[in-house]
Amino acid sequence: MNFSEWQQIASDAGVGTVESAQKQQDKDYQQCWQLITDQGRYFVKTRVKRDIPLLRTQAYSLKAIAQTETLRCPLVIAQGQTHKTAWLVLEWLSLKQTGDQVRLEQQLAALHQHTGAQFGWQETNFIGQCIQHNHQLTDWTSFYRSQRLLPQLRRAAEQGLATKSVAHIDQLLDTLEIYLSDHHPKPSLLHGNFCTDHIAFLEDATPVVFSPSCYYGDLEMDWAAAELSGLSMSGFDADSAIDSRATERYQKRKEVYQLYYLLVAFNQNKPSYASMIQQQLSNLQKIINA
């Protein structure tokens, strides 16, 4: 990006005059920057212009979490586009990888106490690069089938997931009630993509979350995502709404919920996840046979 484009971003965001822009991260689809102006430092995400909906919905999710005053997340300064670039300006936070894990779990539990009338969200948003459908429904099993597993399964079939795995998941969709029977969660506000890549800590150990994909769903989705990413979450009972986290019923649901995140990973051009999907399906089959 050239200097004039940065000046336009700074002007539109109302953050002063640009002094420098230093790249922090560069992926195929997104760049992250430290923008320094005469008013301070800012964290900026930039993408190609067609990705404006992704950054817009992410900004909406960050604002939704911030309004709960539970989990700390970067404050949204502004979001917009130039003639060729979509951008999101956030407050700059000095972050580290370790901090107060107990407080993280407690604040996640507090986030989950914010509930809605239905499962879903006000709009379609994104989880990573994948579209996340959010048509609002009152029944959790129906929502999880139609708005989570089915769209990702269709995409995975297009991306070349093995026919055997596709058929197995298709069968799972028809028998989803077996895994979610007698489970009637409240529509809790979720981070939606709660994993190690999206968690850090301030210098004083305060937890910080970012890159959310918010919606109202079963709060166990966030815990299942955390476990799948390898995050050690020892204080599950911090979420007082869950009194059966260590039971076999939760373990069964967890396997179903983690399948969604594995499909999302596969659909983001990560073919290595195909074997993990197959293993997850084998785990689910063992549950049925037990």
C-alpha cells in the first residue's frame, strides 16, 4: 500500500496524520499493520476490497463483545474501504502469549450469560474465510444442522472431501438428535471462533480476545473449540450454566461440535484436515456403538 492510501485510511478513520505503517503479519488474504500517526498507534487489518463484508461483520462482533463488558477485546476505531482496499482500524494493544487463564475462563462464562431469544445472529458473518450462516431459529438442533454442519459439508464436498466422509456426515445430519437428545441450551452469546490463535494477554495478565465470529448458540461450542485448538481449559465449572461438562453427554456433544470447526479448517484450503475429519467421524461412530 502506498502512502497516499494510508493517508486516506487515517483521514477516514479520524486518527490523524500518518507517520509510518509497519507490517506485522502477511497472509495470502490479509495483512496486519502497526499504524503510527501524530495521535498514537493503531492496529490495522487490510484485505482486498471484495472482503469488506468480512471486516464489517468482524467489527460488529467486536462491538457486541465489548458492550457486554466481560471479555476484553480491541476497541473498534473505524472500518471502511479505499478504491482497492478494505480496512479495519483497532486500538493498539501490547500483547503477550501468557496471562491469567482463570480470569479468561471466568470472563468467557460471563459472556455466555448474555442470552438472546433465538439461535443465530442478525446477519450472515464469517468464521475465518468461510461464510457462516445465521438464520435465526428457536430449536438448537435444527440450527446446528441447517446453519452450521450442512453449509460446511456442501462446501467440503466441492473442495474434494472424500466421498466416504461426505456420506458419513450426511448420515449424521439425519441422526443428529441422537447426539443432542435431551439437550436444550439457552441461546448464549458466543465468541464463535474461540481458539489459541485468537487469545492473548495484556502486560498485566488481562485476557484479550480477537477475530470473533459472534452468534447466539450453545455455549458448549466455545468450550469445544478451545479444546480442539489445544487450549487447556481447566475451569469448565466457571460456566455455571453447565453442570454436566465432565459427563459422557458433554463428551458426546463435543465430538459433534468439533466436527464443525474441522470442516471449516478443511474448507480454508487445508486438506490435511481431511484425516482429522475422518478420525472425528470414527469417534462419533464409537459413541453410537457404545
